[in-house]
Amino acid sequence: MAATPVFNITIPQATDFSQVLTKKNPDGSAVNLTGFTAQATLKKFPSSKIPISFSVGINSIAGEVAIGLTPGQTIPLNPGRYNYDVILTSSTGEVSRMVEGMAMITAGITTNF
């Protein structure tokens, strides 16, 4: 079993956030994600009871998973380190972690909308 890739992200508080992640084969080609579903979650600590769910979109042929948060989701986040991961489920029900990492929330100055 291959190790889960680690990819750290930065999320500016009080803004829209989006990131496109690509699932690749060992030869570097994109994995076809046809039939897959994905979910992505952000938590302050892995044991936190209150997760923040990213919106998720899949570009199957390109092997891309796009994750996003709205300003309404990022405003209440306290600046600092969080944990996130992206989970893929195949059409046969096989579950795998596509990527995991730290998410650094950077403080917003203008947050009153």
C-alpha cells in the first residue's frame, strides 16, 4: 500500500478558498476517477467533534478533485493550524485517502461583511 501524499494548504480567513488536487498513477499520469465520490473535511484537531466540510467537485478524466470553502465558512475559523484530508470512494465501495495535510488559517483583518 502506497503512503498517502501530504500536501499542506493555506486558507486566508474571511475569503473564498479553493484548491485543485490531482490523483496520479506511479508513472505520473492522472488516475481516471470516473465513478468515484469524494469528501473533504477540516478539523482543528483530528479528534475534534465539529468538522468543517469542504465543497467538493471531481473532474474524472483529469483525476482532479477541487475542494472549496466560502467566506461564511472561513470567517469563524481561528487563525492557526488545522488538519484536513480528502477521501475517495470508488464505485465498488473501496475507500482511500487521496491526500492529507495541515491547513494554516491566516488571520483576516477585514472580516465584517
